[in-house]
Amino acid sequence: MKKYTQAEVQRFVDISTKLLDTRMTMHDIYDAIVANDPKSVIAISFDESGKMIKQTYSEFKDDVFKTSSKLSKLLSGIPAGTVVGIKLKNSPKWPVIFWALLMCGHSPLLIDAKLPKENADNLLRQAKAKAIIANDEEKFIVPSFRLNDIAKEEVDYQFRPDWANHLIFCSSGTTGDAKMMVYAGKNMVYQILAARNIPETSLTLIHPGAIRNFAMLPFHHVFGFIAVLLWFTYYGKSVVYPASQATPDLLYAIKKAKCTHIFSVPLLWDKIAQTVNRTIVSMKPGMADVFSRMIAYNTGKISKKEAGLGGSKSIKGLFQKKVLGKKVEYCISGGGFLSPKTQNVINGIGYPLYNGYGMTEVGITSVERSPDVDTRLRGSIGQAFDGVNYRVVDSHGEVCKPNVPGELQIKSNIVHGREIIGGVMKYVDWPDGFFPSGDIAYMDEDGRVYLRGRIKDTIILGNGENVYPDEIESYFKDVKNLNNVVCLGVKFPGEKEEKITLVCEVDNSVTDEALEKIHEDIKAINSTLQTEKKVQAILVNKRPLPLSGSMKVKRFVIKDAIEKGSKDFIAFDAPKKKTVSFEGYDQAKVDEVLHHVIKVFAKILALPEFKIEPDADWGADLGGDSMSYIDMAQTLNKEFKVDIPEELWGKLMTANDFTKEILDLTK
């Protein structure tokens, strides 16, 4: 990284505190953003052909004013000060719409672009929103305006801004009572000021030079809005937008735009670490050893001499070129537990990955900032930012001694001051001003905080021992052919206590042999764990595990489904379905008959043909009943001019079963 003069650093440090001399409003933040060098680039995006498009701070300022004047006309029938939803994917237009709404007097309600219409309507209703900016085709319960509608409107150059001063984050998009956090401009100013000592203590996270931060995290989410958009545009840096969330587009944008900063949730870093590990394992022994030594060297475990070729910059550059490119200089993981294994691998390939912390209710309150790799690898979320106080308390509310786990509580001017729950807005307050996070953590003597998990996720065993699912999951994430894994406590039918249960997501295409290998690998790892941490039940799921808008696995949705007997989750040691063998049969004839049988199944069951797997059970998998079974069997007799013996009815249950029987009857 470039060395900066004392004068450059001081000018940069001065930027950190200039909001202290303002009225501390959203208007003041905007003025500070557009006061950056007009020629500097605020946004980099890509069109469908992969061409890079840049927008300067000057162009951004013009765009916000013009868009606000257009919105003021489109929303002319809506009183100033009311709420308007933003339901858009990340793009250079997202921050334009956000600031334009505030400029014309409306408080933005930040909604997940992927949220279903009925859930979005629920949020709009409870927030008493009067309109929404969205590119969805559906009609919402309030007037909706698309980006094209705004673009067609004429600019009113006589428009006079009338600034609003609040924004609203949503922590829930369910159909029940939603919880929404209302932040005033003052809260957001203190969020920016929380980073004011960073330039003095660390010139890696924020520095005077060029920074290109990757907009992977959605801006409706507090992590994406603050850590990617708000902080870095305030400091005059660039935000890079991929053409889509498809992996090739993400990697293309990161490398083509030469991104320096990548912030994401643990799920992304886990996936990258898994890919790296599998790549190394697949190498020839000599090269695998070189790259393993590279990881050990970059994480401070061996000297450069011991690393040999693995300690060379060329080897590191070669590996980085295949992952996220060679320009990445700072990474943050936030929004959940970061596995020590993942932390080790990402830092090991030369990407400095730091662990951070924040919540929808409190904003972003810390990140580990030590340049020392050994400190990073301990997994702390760092010391509290300037103006933020952390404390860890036990179940009685007493402050815990260092290194003793308890609930993490947060006190800060960043914390939201009002909530909307069930459509009712109220001011909020907490004992001593400390917000209870619901996270279990401990704090060391230096004030660094280490997360253990969520209180609501903790599994309490019969002996009173607490088990933290995040920790258990971290042991199994590198198992080959495992897409994802989640640990939770499940009370199975007839059981009095919860069992530590591991749910494994695998591809539908995984073979029986690969599935058995996964099972064996899990059992081998499990055998090494302490007794109270051993997994007691292992289930496999061939569907993607449900994720929240913040890319966290929805543990309680899975727990509820399993306890209600969902057939999506199967025990690894459950009896396997009998596979029908067509050895010795003419394959063309088999395919012809099977295709016809599936058509009959689909017609009787009123299902699309692609839903009918050849080995899917008529009742258990496809939902057929005895009456429809009889109809199906009689239809097959008629279609193929055969007479399937009635004594086989109820025994033949799959399309493959009937195909083989029909082939035998027509020989």
C-alpha cells in the first residue's frame, strides 16, 4: 500500500470530524458527500456487454437534484414528511433515488428487492407508506413508480429541496407484525463519526488513496447501506456494481474494476474457503504442498524460509488471480459467526479478512482493525468504535468478568430511537441505555469481543450444558460435496429433549456413493468432538436451505419443518428406495415407455411432467391417493393395451415400477 505524507493523513483525518460542526441531519451528510472532488468517481457499473460505466461525484449531484425534482411532481399528491418505499436492486440509481426522496421531503423505507409482493405490502401498510419506487411488475397497495416512469418526467429546475430527516430499516418482512427501526439523521451522523479514529489508528480500512468498494451486499440491509455505501461515499471513494448477482458477473466486476474492498456475510467467505480447499486437495502432491505452505506462511505459522516457494509473491498472485484478483486489500465479514477455518484460509491466500459486527437495531459498531494476522485469526469483532460502549452481562444483568460469556449489550448515539411494530410507532429506551443484542459473547482484557452465537439459537442439553450451533457448523463446512450445513436443536417425536441435529444440503445430482462418503466424513469429524458437542442426528436435504435477506440460514423455519414431519429432511441411515434395474432391456424402449408413463402420472396428478421423478413414490413423494392410483392404473392398462395384475396394485408405486411391469407384459 502507498505511503502517505503526514499532511495527506491529517487532511483525511479532518474529514472524519467535519460533521461535528453541523446540525447533524441527513441533509448535512449529503452536502458532505457531494462536496468531494467533483471529478472523482462515485460509481462504477457494467452494461450487458461488460463495458465499464463511470459516474463522477459531480454527475451524481446533478442526477440527485434532477431526480428529486421529478419525484416531487410524481408525488405531488402525497404530503411531505410521509414514508415512501424503495424496493430496488443495487445499482448506481439506488443511492440517487434514496437521496432524491429525502431531498423532496420523504422518509425512505428500505425494502428487500427480492421480497414477495404480499410481504412488501405488509411493510408498506405497517409503515403507513404512501408510495413505493420499485421495478416490480405487480401492483402494490400504494401507488408505485418505476425508474422508467421517473426518467420520463421533465426536470423542474425551479424545484426547491425540502429535506426529510429519517430513514427506516426493516428487520422482518413476514406477514405478521413487522419490526422496523427508524433512524434520524443524527443517528446516521454518529454512525459516520464512529469511524473518526480509524484513519489515525489504521490506514488499511479507510485511507487517503483510491478505494473501490464492491456493492455485493444489498443496500436495504444495514451492513450494505452503512459499511459499503454511506461510509465510503462520505469519504469520496468509489462503489462498484456488478451486472448481476451471478457468480461470473461478480468475479468479472471485482477483477475488471480492480476492487480493493470486499465486504460480505460469512456465507460468501465460507464458499470461497471451501473452493480453495478443494482446489488444493485436487492438485498434484507437490503443488498442493506449495499452496498449503503459502497459507501457513501468510497466517504467520511458518517462516518465509520454511515456506520456500509457498512464500513467494508470484505463487500468491497466481492463486489470487483465480479467486478475487490481486487488487483486493481489505475484506470484512459481518452479519454472523465467521468460522476460524474460513478466516485462516482467506487470510492464508493473502486477503486480509477482518471480522465486524452490527445489527439492524444498532448500526455498525465495531470491526477488528489490527494489522497483525495472529490477532485477526483469533476471530474477534474488535473493540467498540468511537462513541460506542460494549458490555457483556449474565442472566442476572451483572457485568461479566473478562473472558466469561454473556449477552452483548450496546450503548451508543447510533442506536435507533424509534420503532414501528404492528403499525404503531413508539420511542424506545433500555435500562441504562444499553440495547440487548441477543448475541452471546465474551470480552477480553483489551476490550476485544468474541461472538459465540445467538441466545435464541443456543441448544440446552439435558445436563444443562449450552451448545452453540455456529461453532458446531464450523467443524463440518469443509466436507466435500456438502453445499451448506446448519446445526440446530430438534425435539423428535417421542423424545423429551432436543437433539443436536446437523442438516446437510447437497445437490440432487449427488450419487449414492458420494452421499455415503459425506456421511462417513461427518461421522469421522464428529468422533473427534467433545462429548457435549457431538452431533446426535444427521439429516440430508436435497433442496436449498432457506435463507433470510441477509443470507443467514433460517434455523427456526427448518426446525419447525422437521418437528412437523417434513419429508424434505431424510436421515442418512434411512432405508433407501428400491432402485429398479433395466439391465438387459432395450434402452430406447425403456425411455419410450417411461416417458409415456410419466405423462399419465402427470395428467392424473395434475402436475408438470418435470416434477415426476422416475423413482418418485405415488403417495409419499407425489401426493397421490388410492382413488387416483386406481384411475392411473386403469389408464395405463388402456394406453398400453395390457392388464396389470390387481394383486400388484399398491406394490407398484413409481413410474419405473410401472415401466418395468409394462415392458414385461408386452414382451
